[in-house]
Amino acid sequence: MKESKSEKILDAASYLFSSKGYAQTSIKEISEYVGIHKSTIFHYFKNKEEILSDILKNSAYSATNNLKQSLLSNRNKNPVERLRLAIYAHVKSIDSHLNDVKVYLRGSQCLSAENKRIYIEYRKRYETDIEEIVKEAQKTGIFNGLNSKIVSFGILGMCNWLSVWYRKDGPFDPRLIADTFVKMLLCESKG
């Protein structure tokens, strides 16, 4: 499927924002990266913040959608397996959208109050979904006596840290990473 011009702009901006930073990236640099005139960007986006906002929304939507699809298609599995699948879905989202995730995790401070509110809404919705999975898993006896919100934040922090050290061309694939995280959480390491 051919990528639309607005998608090319978003991809270029995501790459540049993640590698250089939002404030250090200009509209001119984005247009040069795409190979279009600077004014063409304004046919698709009002300004640089709207580009950032769309990247953040798309990233949040993708992660939430991946999680929901994984859980819906596996709703008959036990809660611990659903937790395993949720972690895999999260790691897979990071692998698929690494630059977007980097922007997502660092870009909110550059948003206007209204766009920041939308960003936080998306983020909280996802955090709530993860916490619900943790609460289901707690009914089986894991994370016994632990605060489900803190456990959820711990899982998200561990997974989101991938955006700092993970490389697509590196030695670790998403399945191995997710399996390792789950084994750490469930103390399933073998001797």
C-alpha cells in the first residue's frame, strides 16, 4: 500500500523528533527529509504542534488497538496468559513504531494545554487497561498484596524503557524481550 503524503510527513517528523528532539527540528528539515517544499506541509498540517499531536495520537491509538485486539482474540485464556499477551502486544507496538514511541514518551511537554489533555486521556486509558489485566492476574495469586497501579506502572516502565535501548537490528527480538519480562515478573527463571 502506497504511503500518503501526510503519512510520509508524519514518518519523517517522527524520525527527526525522536533523533533530534521536537524543539530542535524545523518544518524546513521535515520538508527536506520528505523531499517536498516547506509550504506543502501546511496543506496537511496547521503547524509543527499539529504534526506532533498526530504522532502522539497515532502512537497511542496503535498501542491501544494492538492491546485490545490481542486481548479480545484471547479472552478465553487464563489471566496470567493474558498478561503475557498484553506485554507482548506492548513490546510489539514499540518494535513496530519505535520512533513514534520515543516521541510519545518525551513529546508531551511541547503540547498546548488542549493537546496535552488529549494526550493524557489516551495515556490514562491505556494505563487503565493494563491495570485491569494486572487485577485479573492478581486473582490467580501473582502480585499478591501489591498495589495494582504500581505493578502496572512498573510493567509499563520496564516495557517503555525499550525505546532507550532497543534496536530493530539488534540481537533481541520482541518475543524474546516480552518472554524475558514476563519470566522476571513471574519469577520463572530457570537455574
